[in-house]
Amino acid sequence: MIDLAKANPDSEFFLFLANMHGFTQIHNQEEMKNNSMMAIKLYLACGADTKQFVIYNPADIPGHAQLNRILTCITHMWFMERMHSYKDALNKWKAKEIWVWVFCYPILMAADILLYDADLVPVWKDQKQHVEYARDIAQKFNNTFGETFVLPEAKINPELWLIIWTDGRSKMSKSYNNYIGLLDDEATILKKIKQIPTGSQTVEESKNPDECNVYNLCKLFLTETEDKELRAKYLAWWLSYKYAKEYLFEKMMDFLRPIQEKYNKISDQEVKDLLAKNAKYVNEISEKKIKDIYDKVGFNL
């Protein structure tokens, strides 16, 4: 997203705190507050320029919940039952374990997007369906009440489709513990890298880098020249997986250290001041949109 912003310097990017989404599973006050503070600090530490990125807390913006209610009331149940997560639960005979939020979650995401007439939404591949839901729900509202919402497009970086996580899965999950956190310490990161599964080839044998989880992670941090050099070492003899993992650790720490250093310098008060300032700006946009929506559905007398 940072690269997208740099490529579009005249565009404004809305970057919000997903705490209302996180509430689906986090029902502990302190955990919610701590996670929220950490998320905002990471946005800043990772390079989100506050002159171009509008970072805000949707819980400060009543329009998110208001629009969520409107969209929920025009969405059929059969439509939401198309969700991958719901189908997966049915296939696993876990239908009785499904919470109501499973169906409400994508509608809240639609509200997050449509409230600001976003035309482009950077997402990971497993979130593409949610953007499609937002488009379909927006189109239904437009057809019923008149042109109101911009139909958003999903923006997916094709290189990110290829990310393989530390256990070889194509999906990252906290329950799998197959990720490396931005704030993990060096000992934790080194331990996770050492646990990455590799092939059975000996040191003397040539190795296909594209089939190696270590390489697939490492190339995310390499320049084009470094990538060519590492690929050549894989294809030649005498590259050990131990060397590959140590090289990955080195490159990953080169990337993470500046982020962690900047993160540690950001105070809680700095975050609170930023959110308070942006809440005023975002509320002005939200309230105008909600007024238009309420006029069209007949709420405003």
C-alpha cells in the first residue's frame, strides 16, 4: 500500500483501525486497546505518511455503524451464504458453531468502503470476495434508491499471490503460528526461520529455489541483483539450507530493525492526538454521505 501511495502522490488514502472487526473475537478491553494502539503505531512505523494517509478509528465515526445497518437491511441471506468461510464451515459440519458476525462482517467491510466512495481497495487475495460483496451491495442500493455509491475495484499485488508462509501454507493464520511478526525479537525470528521446512537434498545437490519456502520468503527482501545471485547459488552445488536460513534472517532483520526502532519512538499520546484530529475530518465526510443516504431511504423527515 505504501508503494501504491508513492505511485499516486495526488491521491488520498483512508487507513483505518479494524477494531470493530476485531471485536468479533476479542472481548477483552485491555487486549482490544493494546492491539489498537499497536496497529496504529505499526502503520506509522511502516511508513504511512500522515499527509497522504488518513489514519482513523471507525469507532469514532458513527457513520460506519449507521451504514452497516442500512446495508444489512437490503442484503439477502442467500447472498451471504455464498461466502467461502461459511461454505467451509458447512463442509466441516460446523454450521452450529457459526456466529452471526460471520455474515455481518463482510457487510461492515462494505460499509467501511462505500462510506467514503473509495474507488480502489488494496486487499490480499482472500479478501477479494469481500470487495465483490461491496460492489454487489452498492449496486443493489443504487438500483433501488438511485445513484449513491461508487463501485469499488479490488487492487491486488500479483507478487503477493505467491507468498508462502513459514510452514509452506499459502494462507497465514495466527492459529497456524506460521507467520513472523513485525515486532518479534531476533531470537523469536531466528527460531521461526530455523523451523521452516525444507527439501531433503544434501549440501552437494542442486536445488530448485522456487520449491523452497526459505527462498520464497527471502526474495521478498531482495533487490533484483541479490535475487539473481541467490538463485544461482541454489542451482549450483554447495548451498546448504542452513546458509539459506541464515541469509533470510539477515535480510529480514535489515528490513525489520528500522520499523521496530521507529515503533518504539512513537508515544501513545501521539497516536491519540492523530486519531482525534482525523476523526473531525473523517466525520465531516461521513456525515455528508449518511445524510444523502438517509434522505434517499426516507429516514430524514
